Amino acid sequence: MSEDYDSKLCENKHQNIDKKVNEHESRLNNHSERLDKLEQYKSKSEEKIDNLCVDLRNLTSTLRWGIGILAGGIISFFIYLLQLHVK
């Protein structure tokens, strides 16, 4: 009787352990998939940030040229006004 009880107990414990192992394995697989998705999102985000940095550099360059042209135009206008009043 004791031997039969021990074998049933052992079998029951092994079933519980197998359930836990399967549960942990499925969780690990789920976490692996989630990590893969996060890595893909990170690489896409880094690419977008790099593109934004390039766009900002181009915009900064354009603004500098625009400010330079505007300042040159204002200075030229004042020189023109001075020449009109000096004559």
C-alpha cells in the first residue's frame, strides 16, 4: 500500500512539475517574442531619429542662408537710403 501511495504521489508531483515547466517555457517564449518586437521598434525609432537629425541640419542651413540674405537686403536698403540723402 505504501509503495502504491508513493508512486501515485511521485507521479502527481512529476505532473505538477511538468505543468510548471511548460508554463515557464511558454512564458519565456512569449517574452522572447516581445523582446524581438521591442528590438524592431527600437531600430525603426533610431532610423527615424537619424532622419530627423538630417532634416534639422538641412533646415538650420536653410535658415542661416535665409537670415543672411535678409540681413544683406536690409543693409543694402539702408545703404541705398543713405546714398539718396547724401546726394
